[in-house]
Amino acid sequence: MLDIKFIRENKDIVATATKNKNREVDLDELLALADTRKSLKQEIDGLNQQRNEAAKNRDIEKGGQLKKEMEGMEGEYAELDKKFLSLMFKVPNIHSLDTPVAGDETGNKVIRSWGEIPKFDFVPKEHDELGKDLGILDIETAGEISGSRFAYIKGDLALIQFALLQFCLQFLNNQEKIESIAKEAGVSVANTSFTPVIPPVFIKPAVQNRMARFMMPEEHYMFPNDDLMLIGSAEHTLGPIYMDKIIDEKDLPIRLVGYSTSFRREAGSHGKDTKGIIRQHQFDKLEMETFCLPEHSMQEQDLLVAIQEYILRALKLPYQVVLVCTGDMGFPDYRQIDLETWMPGQNKYRETHSADLTASFQSRRLNTRVRRSDGRLEPVHMNDATAVAMGRILVAIIENYQQADGSIKIPEVLQLYMGGQTTIFKK
């Protein structure tokens, strides 16, 4: 959520950003409601002061009259406040100056790339065909048992997933490695390591609303009787971990890495990626979430992107780094950077990572603040980013490391976590 004072003082900037993000909000109505709300609050505060004076003077009759008057005003204020917050929650975050302005994903900008696209002396297959032949991916049985967009990940492919998890956790929890990655990327940040977390996969809808993620109910698996919903990513329960709390400046940055299963209805994606495990209702994900001082948040995002690039380089997977445009970026995002990994079977780059700087937008909704050394309180800045979306990276490994005989080589960096195994063969 943006600060109403910021909206008032920068109305044109907010209006432009709202339009650029393909959103519609009546800012004039919002500001008028804010003025009326403020004025009514001042009247209520004045009446409350008069009540206190009446109580001191033991004027029971006047106190009773003021109480009735206040009750009417407080009811009016509650309704006004509800309308005000409803409009405030519709205002998206503004975007950074370097964010491309465009209506859809065609306006995204590739800012760098790494690795050579592999050349095969045979026609490369897609991951679902390879996985089925090797007995490591069973989509048909999952369809019979659970429905479409589910899969059994089996055998050596399951072991690769756990190898990926161990590889990432080992260096993310290492201060020296974080410092080394930052230095190599030219990023100036603290070398604070990431604390591993296994977060809840259920979240209260009211808290999810404060996170400003997955705004439409049809995107979620909902459990109304329990007032709960399943998360779409670990960030959804990592982000609120300091909700309504104050963090001391000396304790920042705080970096968390959460591993969880994620659940998405994929509403509106009918016909898209129906084959394989690119777009699933259920998938596992290792997600990074950080809390930092406002003046450090851009560099913090750059660190997260550097970590993502380190992972893909270690796996020797070709990728490109993309600055996401206004029409394609998330509602709470100030700046969004995606990494797209080459998929030979599909003959194109596919998005595998996202790094979202939300600045103070989420923290203001969550009431997560930092106490400066001089005593001042202000919202912290928040970043979230994919470490590994397991399904998509498994796809990239299968397709990039496939061999002419249908086997799949295991990335060298993961072999240590698989007992030295180098290849997946058909059993």
C-alpha cells in the first residue's frame, strides 16, 4: 500500500503508474475520502477530549450526550474508513524509473544473457517424453488419481530435486559464499546469510490480502469453513513473519529461504502448458525473502538476482535476464526482474525465476517497521525471489542434458549429492 501523503503529493506519478500497470483507480475520489475521513477523525478526537473534561467535572448529562454524538460519528467513520481502505488497496505500487513501460510481456527487456545454447546431433525431445521413457515422470497415473496438471516425480528425478535443495541450502546458509557472490556481481550489501525456514502452507485470507499477492479468489484453493487458503509460494507466509512488528535497524538485513509445496489453480491458463510439469497445480519451490533498510533495497534485489544467476551458472544452464515491463509486472512490485532458462525441447527460453522488489508497499500493509538508531519508525523494504522452482528447473535439466540414447546426464555440481551418479539411464 502506498502512503496517502505520497499519493497526495505525487498524484500524477501514481496516476501514470496505475495506468502503466493496466489498473483503474479514481484517485480524486480516494483523496476526497481521505480528506473527509481526516476531518471526521479530528471531530471525533475533539468530542473525546470534551468527554474527558466532562468526566473530570462529573458532568454526567453532558458526558452522555457527547457519548451518543460520538457513537454516531464513529459509525460514520467506520463506513468511511472501509470505503477509503477499499480504494487504497486498489492502488498498485509505482514502478522504478528503469522499468520498461509497455502493455504486456512483449515489452519486457533482455538486459544480459549467459551460456551457449546447446547444439544436438539429433532432434531434442521435450521433458515429458524423456521423463516417461526413463520412468522418472508419470503424468498419466497422476491424471487418473488427482486430475490434470499433477505429476509423479520418481526415482532419480526425485533425487535430483533433493540434490538441488541441498546444493542451494548449503551456500545460502554460508556468509562467505554470499559475500563472494555479491563481490563477483559488484553488489555492495551485508554478507548476512539466509536462515532456512519450512513455512506453513496455509494462510489466512486476511493476511494474504495484506501481502497483496494473488488478488483474485479464483487463483487460490480456498477453505472458507476454516478461514484458510493454500499458499501459491513460500513468500506468502514468509513475508508476514514480521507482521505488526518492529525490527531494530541493527538487525537488518534479515534474509530467509523457505522450502514449501505451492498450490495454484492456474485459472485462465486453459490450453497453456498442458503437457509436462511446466504449469502445475502443485509444485515445490525454494524461495528467498528479505527485509532491509530502504536505502539498501535496490542492491538487495541485485544480490538476489546474482544468487539466481549463480545457481543457473553452476548448473550450466543457458539463461537470459529480463527487466519486466509495467504491463507484465506484479501488483505490489516496484521493480521486477525475471530469469528465463533455455529449454531445447521447446526451442525457447522459459521463465524460471523472478525477483520482486516491493519496497515499502507490502510492509506498509503488513505494518512491518524498522526502528532507526535515532528512534524514528518507518516501513522496512521487502524483496522476494525464486531460488529454485523445482518443476521448471527439472525440465531445464532434462532437456539441456539429454543424450542421443535417451539418457540424461546429471549436472556435475549435483553429482556429489547423488552419491557420484553421473547419468540417468532407463531401468
